[in-house]
Amino acid sequence: MPFAALDRTGNTLYCSSFSKTAPGYRIGWIATRRHIERALERKLAFTRGAAALPQAALAEYLSSGGYDSHLRRVRRTFRDNIDRMIRTIDRAFPEGTRVSRPDGGFVLWVQLPKPLESRELFVAGLRKGVCFVPGDVFTASRRYANCLRVSCGSAWHARIEQGLETLGELASTMLARHGRRSLVR
């Protein structure tokens, strides 16, 4: 539920975009009850060069129901990718690895067993051609040093499974080096 739904005064501006579900359009939107005139004034003052044709095309897509159909397909794809990635992580990563199951979206939060650090895994993964986002970029502290974020937004491919298996092997090797048993589930 967006924060704006809790606002009884109408002072909240709800801003979003279609960047994750209609990439390339670079179109966003604002919903507000009380401040629409000021929002429109500023939009016109700062973005006079907005492309009208993509906006019109997306408006037609929204009104025709095509976008709703697209979202159903995208959600199904994300759900399938999430299921596949979780199964692969469960199989390939060291015992003690935990994976979130998101209620929405297409990213997984993976918690590695301590003392593993995702930054070390990130560097080793890059050497093997595998990339993810280390958890420490999401905090100014060391709180998420053993966590990582992986995207499930791409079409499933054997390379994704191989990349996760490679990360799992690297994590197991690093854990063994830290003096702990590395049991693959």
C-alpha cells in the first residue's frame, strides 16, 4: 500500500514511473489531490521538451487494457524466475544461506552464512563473469556485509542458472577458507 493511501489531508504527492514495466519510455507520473495545479506548473516549467508521442502511445496502451495484460505476463515471468532462482540458490549455495521471497517486484535478498562477505564474493564473481549487488551498498554501516541482491527481471536462461551455481561454488570455497564446513544443500 502506498503511503499516499494513508494521507487523509491530501498533502502527499505520489510519484512513480513505468520504467520497470515499460522500459525505454522514460515516462513517470504524479498523483495528488490538493496540489495538482502547482505540480502541473512545475512540470511545464522544467520539462517543456517531453516527448508527446511516447506519452500518447502509453496512454492508449493503458486505456485499451493492453498494459494490464502485459503486467499479468510480467508478473508470471517474475514469479517463475523467482521460483527458479530460489531453487538454484537452495541447491548451490552453502548451508545456512537464506533467501527472501518478495511479495512483489523481481529482486531477491540473499543472506550468506557469516563470516562470508558479499563484497569478497562480488569481486570473485566478477572475475568469473557473474554480477550481483553486494548488500553493503544499501547501508552506511556494515549491517548487510553478508547479504546480496540478485535480480530476477531478465528472461530465464541457462547462463543465469550457471552464474548462480558459480556464485554458490565460490561462496562454499570462501566459507571453507574461513574454517567452517561448507555443505551444499
